[in-house]
Amino acid sequence: QVQLVESGGGLVQPGGSLRLSCAASRIMFSIYAMYWYRQAPGKQRELVAYSTSGGSTFYVDSVKGRFTISRDNAKNTVYLQMNSLKPEDTAVYYCNAHYSANDYWGQGTQVTVSS
């Protein structure tokens, strides 16, 4: 059974940093595109960033220059380094793995940015 397990969320003050991790099991991790999404209360889930199997990356405009996605194929793990956090970054963050018809989600990790 494929598993994606996120970790690293928590409560942080505005301007602070967090690093999210998503560890995958039972997939050929290196061929998957890995995505980070987030869902704030009362809002739709939105794409935050992704990393292709070839190493290309994408960021939504609201996080450009603040967030960095990276992956370690040897550890089957994708990361999201989040710096200069803002209250509007508060959300549940989800990891997604996608390849062809295969699509898997993690359970989510809560990030709260508040003073």
C-alpha cells in the first residue's frame, strides 16, 4: 500500500520558517512528480509548488522567493522549506505524488502562522 507521510508542520510566528517533509513508500519515487498543496479554512485546495522527475520546479506566485521545494530520491522524500511565513500561509499542507494514472495523497500537516 502506497503511503505518503507529511511532517514538520506546527505553529510559527510571522516571519518564521518551517520545513515540511513528505516521505513516500511503495512507489518508484524518482519517476513521480511531487506536489505540495494547501487548503486554508473555507477555501479550496490550491497548488503551492511542484518538482518534476527531471528536477524542474514551479511555485505559485504568492510563495515565490519564500518557499523552496526539493527532493531526495535516495530517501524517497520531498521537502518544502518555507521562509518569511505570513498569516495567510496558514493552512493544512498536503503532499501529492503523480505519475501517469497514479495519484497519491498524504494525510496533511497543519501549518499555523500567528503571533
